[in-house]
Amino acid sequence: MSALSVLFLLTVTQAPLGVTAGKILVWPAEFSYWLNIKVIIDELIIRGHSVTVVTHSATPSVKTTESLGYNVEVIQVPYTKQDMINIMYRFRSYWTYDLPNENMIQASLKLKQMFDVTTEHKRILCQKLFARGDLLEKWRKEQFDVLLTDPMTMCGELLAQKLNLPFIISLIFTFGNAMERLCGQLPTPPSYVPVAGLGYTDHMSFLQRVKSVLFIFTQDFLFSFVAKSKWDSIYTDIMGKPTTLCETIGKADIWLIKTYWDFDYPRPSLPNFKFVGGLHCKPAKPLPKELEEFVQSSGDDGIVVFSLGSILKNLTKERANTIASALGQIPQKVLWRYSGEKPDTLFPNTRLYDWIPQNDLLVYIVICLKIDLIRSSFHVLCVKLHILSCF
């Protein structure tokens, strides 16, 4: 069965009588990457198919409780959930506060330092996975139809090769689109295609084009260096023959890119690159009574939903007070997702929440701060967008 079978499975309302449902093996990544792949998993289960998710004991994101159609295999690792959260927090803090003020060389070196830590965790997980010969034999006997993987956690594609399965990659982007270009052969002419990580549009000045070319060069070097020094030897040992990370990833039958062409710039593509942004869009549900009353009290001014994502939960007291003071100057009512210490400068128009039903609130939005652009457009009513660090 080819990887195109997954697209077929997603188009069938349910498994017809007398027909065996599909069996999908999933190798997910963490945090928001997991949320994106979970949408596909949920839909497959709704349509009668069986999904087995392979994760590890330190996962901060992946659901490890089994249910009908949802099976889990947990690989034991020596690091902890808090270790993973701390690494992501450091990365998000650097990306938000320091990266814009550093030159390209400084940024590349800092990013490499942080990636080295996560790479070591992934190497350990990969080695632990393939040390479990019992699991590999079990999965061979189960005869899965396809493997769905997010290459932000390496070795899913290697697992597919070991089990002789077609595989599908689910990906947002890599810096400089290095993996997509070097492994997936995606054309990305730097003269007019802005690579991920720079924030340029397709209308670049000459200096921006030069910087784009240099950024691509540095990211290609870093990706190739990390692949060669950290991964190629592992892939060769596991496969028992000369094999590289990029060669293995390049065998993907389909790449599901989690953006949409409406929100991207004109660029060449390939037949096996499918842009699937918006899979997570869904109709809004009614708000809780207390939240509904606060939203409606805004009148014609509307509301602001302000979130810094699921990882960046705490700010310095000074920064939190600055943000709270600024939000207090606008006429809208503000719903701020923030679990840190309550700012001293919080105004009556702003309320703090550990969690907010963001999808349900988008129906009411007039100004959207740090929200999902695709999901906002699904609800149509956002008339003005201010996007803050949506990595």
C-alpha cells in the first residue's frame, strides 16, 4: 500500500462493511508539532482506522492514555519532561527577545548550541528505539499500511525503512528550508523565494537577497554538518549499509506542509509536496457564560486575544508590567493567556487566563494578537491582524 493510501483513508467516511480499516504507525514530535499531527490522528480514528503512536517517557505533549483506535508505545529515555520544557523555553525566549538583535553568525552559533542539546536527546531516543527488537518484530507482524512522521524528531523515516513501510512527512518548515531543499529537492530560488527564518517577503532588496543567499549557505552548512557528524553514522549502523539522514528523508512519498498557498509567496513546488494548512480549523463552540459576558461587554470596540503560545508561560516582572500597561491603553477588552505572576499594572479591561478557548473566541475578534492566521481567516471576522512571533 502506498503513502497515497492515507489520503484515501481520509476521504472515506468510515471503513465499509467487509473491508479492513487502515493501520497507521505514527512517530510524532512535541509541543505545537504534536497538535498539528494530532488533528490527522483524530480524523483517522473518527473514520474507523487504527492508529499506533510511538513516543517516549519524557514527552510533555503526546497523549499516552490509550482509547478505542488509539494505541501507544512508550520508549524509556534517561531525560525528563522538565528537561524538554526547559530547552524549548530557552529557545522560544531567545527567538523572541535576542535573535532580532544579533547578527547572522551570532544567531547561527547560538541556535546550533541549543540544537545540539535537542539533537543529543533525539539520538538517545533513536538508539533506544532500535534497541527494542521486540517492538520492531511486533510492528512487523502487525503489518501497518503506512507511517506518519514529523522529522523534528528524527528516526521516524528510518523506522519506516526498517519496517519496509511507505511514509509521509508532516512538517511546518526548517530554517532556511534546508531539509525541504536538500532532502526533498524542493526548488527555492533565493532571488524571489523568502526562506523560513528571515521574515522577508517575495519583494526583496538587493541587500536582502544577498543576506538570503548567505543565510541559506549557513543553514545548509549547519544542516549538512549536523547530519554528517551526528546522524549519518547512526543511520548506517541501523540499516547495516551506507545510509545518510538526507537520503532516507528524501524517500518520503508525501510531504504534508502545514501552511497554505494563500498565505505563502509564489514559489515552485513538487507533486509530492501538499500544502495542508487549515486542517485544525473547525467551527466555534459557545463560550462559557462568564467569558461570554466579558466578551459582550466590549460593545463595538471588540476584543483582543493575546497569547505567547503554550511554552512561554512566564515573563520577567518588568516585561509583564510593560505589556499590561500597554494593553490598558486600548479601548478593547483583552483576554490574555498568561500563567505567571499577576502584573501590578493590570487594567480593568484585561483579564488573565491559564487557558483560553482560542478557536471559539476568533468569531468575536476585531484585533488578533499572536493567533493562528489560517484559523482567523477561517472565521473571517478578523479585520485587522497584528502577528507577534508565531513560530
